[in-house]
Amino acid sequence: MIGIVSYGTYIPRYRISVDEIARIWGEHAETIKSGLGILEKSVPDLDEDTATISVEAAREAINRCKINPKDIGAVFVGSESHPYAVKPTATIVGEALGIGNEYFCADLEFACKAGTAAIQICYAMVKADMIKYGLAIGADTAQAKPADALEYSASAGGVALIIGKSPIAEIEATYSFTSDTPDFWRRDLQRYPSHGGRFTGLPAYFRHTISAARGLMEKYGYKPGDFDFAVFHQPNAKFPIRAARMLGIDTKKIEQGLVVRLIGNTYSASSLMGLAAVLDVAKPDQRILLVSFGSGAGSDAFSLRVTDRIEEFPRNPSVWDKISSKEYIDYGLYLKHRGMIE
Amino acid sequence: MRRVAVVGVGCTRFGELWDKSFRDLFIEAGIEALEDADLEGKEIEALYVGNMSAGRFIGQEHIAALIADYSGLAEFNIPATRVEAADASGGLALRHAYIAVASGLHNVVIAGGVEKVSDVGDAMGILSCAADQEWENFIGANLPALFALIARLHMKEFGTTEEDLALVAVKNHKNAVNNPKAQYRREISLEDVLNSPYIAEPLKLLDSSPICDGASAVILASEEVAKKITDTPVYIDACCQASDYIALHSRRDVLTMTSVVKASREAYKISGYSPKDIQIAEVHDVFTIAEIIAYEDLGFAKKGEGAKLIREGETEIGGKIPVNTSGGLKACGHAVGATGIRQVVEVVTQLRGEAGKRQVDAEVGLTLNIGGTGATAIVTIFSR
Amino acid sequence: MFLIPRFWRKIRYRYNLIGSYCENCKNYFYPPRNLCPICRRKGKIREVPLSGTGRVLSFTVVYEGENEKKPYVIALIELDEGVKIVSQLACKPEEVEIGMRVKSVFRKYGEDGEEGIVYYGTKFIPVNP
């Protein structure tokens, strides 16, 4: 049985509210809040970036399961905001965790689904007996253009998963749906991403999310009712709710993982943060549907089955605990923290 | 070991001296010392110079050779040595000059200090190289931060206040009004100091000595030769040096500079004087807290009671033990490598009775020159 | 600012708090040392990972420094092993108190300009913010 052996998360302490951003641009906060379903988002500190966030999340994952870091045979970090365009974040993580020199390694990019792609690669390597444990990380300090709609949601956070045998949640199956769809992108050397507005909805997010979920269910014989929890990529709070309805999944099942409301869209960590929030409360034998989405575009779907081992697993502090440990900043400080003013 | 005396002293004005180059500075100080000693120059058998960082400030190394050259001493091919111990480089030059004469190797030597800092932008950054570059500077713990850590702990343990620190700055500025060589010759008030902005809490701008340009020089001779040169030789009764771990976090007691304690105890032992015999002292007030801790580590006050001494005015001119009658590093300015020798110039001038309006009645004096946060200390005791 | 090989040599000791322990005199040292300063060649020094938890002995808020994030907090910390370290605190000045318990975190220390490498290392935060 192969699956998630341990998980760790990191959410920066600072928050900026939708109210505050709307105030600056003279927009109507209530409309935005009800339209996106987001109230506030996380903001990294001046000395935090995707590497520091990845390390903190990974250290928590290792501390919780107490494996010897040297038994980690692969490290993959997925992000849209790696500190370097050339030079991997994953080696910084490897060094900070004391993994040694014997590990497979690379950074991944596939917009918001690079973290789940990392899980698939680690899963395959464990299954092929190439490695004992793999470390899959999705982390971002997302950058949004001021006054653009995405400014309300682009946030920061990271999730680290250790994949191996004797898991707390078994990866029963995984399925990906991929196509060449330019819904959201950033050209090299451009500071901010561009997007196709409403084009990012049906032809992008929904087409891939639904196709991946349905593909998984058809190929492996699942029905919507087989899942106790569903976690979708969360660019806002509305899309996951619609996706659940389109799949015939009770929308109550996505509530536990719907962290976007209070921390925004953590991009490569987005669906994984929802998954971690679910694992914080899941009971043995419960089944979780995880479907990520990355622009460009593709979705990775997983069926995860919680095992008995989760009862002994130290799950505190929980994701929702971390979400409520926060401090508000104003727009000026926000710009300073995001490096947009010096 | 034979007795050694100071027979000539010279010092430039300290400050932001745009018109003066490195070479201009040491020539000026050297000539003044030779004129003071009424020597021609060919009598000088060796040269010792303290300079912290000409390499970083002006890209020049091989300083001693440069000085020997420009002062005409290279014509005689005398041995020329540059010594470095951060801002204790001057005191270190004095010590090596002293050893050269006391040991009998030479009869007449010159010890100088010089630093040219104004040409670069970040003088404090370069002075901070006195700290541990890898483990203090790298993480942002520059010299002000390190002394601030000491200050805050001193305040917590012993009740020293920011006002006590400010009194040191006020005293030294007042003294400098009567020192034509000081950078700042204007009095400042307690409010001025307390209202100045923080540079590293609790240390404020006016708790911090300004890093500046300057040069100073003294000529040392053996007792026998000294008596032929001058009527007012001032003898070095002891010149002692000690080291300590370079980084603040490695010190056993962050509030005590063990190097100062060791060097001063040895100096008292060798000279036969005790702390209460010292009638004037020039100490290393790179930050005001350093002067207060110096009172304690030199034995003028018990550990923790340094602030009491300044509060009660005992270190003012007219007090029990006048400290920094020249204005100290705070008001004279801290010309890094030149400071240690400038301190000697002041004590010698005072012991000779030539200090004009800032004169005190003293027969025994002491200088304390420190490197960084106390990894090097040089304590010298002088008497008439 | 910091030449690349010079930074690289110390990466493992900055990313993690790895110090030295002398089996002869049983003292801990941070940063790590080539020789035990007390036993010198009689010492048996080896690398040891430190706990990363301790308490604040003293601190200062630095306003004039090279660090990009001004003002920043520097603290003298006594780790649980008894060894002292000077480090940055990644928290607000108002939150710091002498005696408070702190734990280590992984943060950015700076970079060698826009084009240069990024310096990472260990800072501390209060255990109970």
C-alpha cells in the first residue's frame, strides 16, 4: 500500500482583507466578497519566499512521522514562484532537511497543479521500488498585478507530503486530464501573469477538473457517493462548489477543505492545503477525492483512502488552527512585503 | 627591560577632512611629533603604525612602507611595521614600539595611527569587520547592534538607564570644547542625546562615536636617551595587552570585557599602581555604554556600578577620576587606527601640564584601547 | 557582498543549527569550530545538531544596517544546550521580551543584489506569538 505517510503545512502569518484592497481601488468590497467567496488572503513576510515556506512545511512533515531524512529518495517542489528561474528550490529544501546527496530531484512547473504532479512522480518512484520515501511539495508566494481581479486572491502558503509505504492515507488511484489551453500564463521576464478573463472558467478550470474527476471515476469504478470528502483546486470559493455540483457530489463534503475563504488561493499549495485540512479530521476508511487544476492546462485527480494509522498520527496544529493565527496589514505594508515598493 | 618614555607627541585635527589624503594626515602628525621632540628625523630607528583597514577604505595595503616612504624614513631603510587589531590598532602600535625600546632592540622609535574613512560611504560597515564576519555581520549584527545587546542587558541586570548613557556623551562633548583637535567642539544637552534617533535600541545616534579621518604619532625613547631629548619625559610604567573570543556570543559574561580586566590587572601589577591611583584616563567610548563598562572593568567601580560613577560626576574634570578629558571617541571622533595613539597624546599632554583649559592635576594616567566588542584590549599606564 | 564559495561552505551550518561538541570537556559551541578552544588538540570535537529552542538574553532593534528589512531585531539567545548565539528574530520588536522562549525557523537573510544568489539561514520566532 502506497500513499501519504505524513503531511506538513505552512501559512504565513500576515493577512490583508478584501475590504482593504477594495478600499484602495475604490471597488465595492461586498460585491467582491460575495462574488469570490473570499474575505482575506495570506501575505508572506519580507524574509519569506517559496523556499522558506517549502522548508517549514517539509520540516513539519518530517517531524510528525519521525523518519530519517536520509531515507527520502526524491524531492520535487512545484511552484509558480520559485526564487530562481534557474537553480532549483528543491535542493535548498534537500539541504535544509539534511537529506544528504543521494536523492532524485527537480523543480516542477504546471501553474497550480505542480504540487500534485510531484505526488504522482513520487508515487510512481515508490511503486517502482526506486525510493523508500518521496517528498512532494506545492508552495507559492503568488504575485498579482495591482488592481487586477487576481489581486484579491493570489496568496502564499505551502504543503509538503511524504509519499511511501505504510501510509496514513492510501493513494488508491490517480488520473490526469491534460490539454494545451492558454487560460492563464506568464511569459519569461514578465513580472505578472496574464489571463483570459472568463475563458479561465468553463474551457479551463471546469473542463479539466470535471474531466479528470469523471475519468478517474470511470476508469477505476467510483461513484460520487463513494467519497466522504472532496477537495478541488480553489482559485475562489465558488468554482469548487460548482464543480462538486456538476459531479453530483454533496457540497457539504467540500466545506472542510475550503480554506480559500480565509487565506486566498495559495496556487501550487491550493488543493493540497484543502487536502491537509481534510486529513486533519478524517477517520480511518474514509475516502477523499482530490482534484487539482493547473492553468495551461491540466487536472490531477486522486482517490485517497484513509487508513488506521491516521489515529496515531500527530495532526496538531491543524490547518484551520493555523488559518486563525493571523495578523492584519494594510495595503502599503502589503506592497512592501510583496517587494513591489522598496 | 629598560624604562621607556614618551618624548614627543603629534596629532591632526580629527574629522571629515575632505582636503586631506591618507598621506597628508600621517605626515602632519609625524612632523608635529618630531617638532615636539625637537628631533631631526634621522634619530628614528623604527616605525610602528596602527591602521585598521586602509585596504577596504582606500584600497591601499603595505601601509608601513608607504609611511616610511613619504616621511623620508625609507631613505634610511628603517624597519617599518603595520599592526592591526581593529580599532585597537593604535594601542597595538604603541605596545610594539614599547617592546622594541624596552627590550633594548631600539633606542628611539615612532608609533603612529592613521585612518582615512571619509572617501567611502559605509564607514560603520567597515568598522563592523571588527566583529565576526561569518556569524555576527552576516546575520546583521553590526557593531552598533552588538553594543546595543550589551547595553540592554546592562540596563536589565544593573538598572543602568538611557539617561546614564547620555551623561557620558554630554560630559565628553563638554570636555572637547577645550580640545582644538576634536571633531565636535560644541556642548550637547541631555535632551539632545535622548531625543536623537535610535540606531540600534537602546543606543541612539548621540550614543555613538562618529567614525572620522585622523592621524596621531608619539615618539618613544629609552630612559637614557629620553633625558637627553626632553625635560618632560612621560614614562610608560606598563603596557599590557589581552585577547578574548571575537564574537559576543562566545564570551563567558557578556557584561564584562575579560580582555580589559586581564590587561588592566597585569598593568596594575607591573606598574605597582592600583585603580585608585589613576588620576586621569582616556578610555574607548566607541559607544557610551563602553565607557560605563570600562569604569567597571578597569576597577574604577564595582561591576554594575559604572553608571553610579557618571551620575555622581566622578569622571568629570574636577571629579575623583577624570575620564576622556579630550572628549573621548565621542567628541574627538573615532579615527579607528589613530584613536589608540590619540589617547596617548592626551594623557602625555595632561601629565606634562600642557593641556590648557582642560588641564587636570595628575601624575599617573591610563589609556584603554579596545578592538571590536572587546576581543583585544590594550591598557597602558603612564607617569611623570 | 559574500563570495559564493564562502557562503556555500557554511550552508549546512546556516540552514540548520549545527554546532560542535567536545567529548573531552563536554561543552557545546556554536558556530562550529575546527578545534575545541578549551582543550585544543587534546579535545575530541564533533558536529552536533542543536535543538533550535532557547530563550532571549538580550535584544536590540537595528535601524541602521545593511539588511533589506529595516528595522530588524537582533537577539542574543541562550539555546537549551547552554550555548549562546546571536541571530535575527523574525517577529515585531514589540513582541520581544528578555527571557521569552524562542524556536528556530528557516528564512531569507538577504541576497547579493537582484542578479546574485539568495542567502538563506536560521532565524528565531517566539514560541507563543
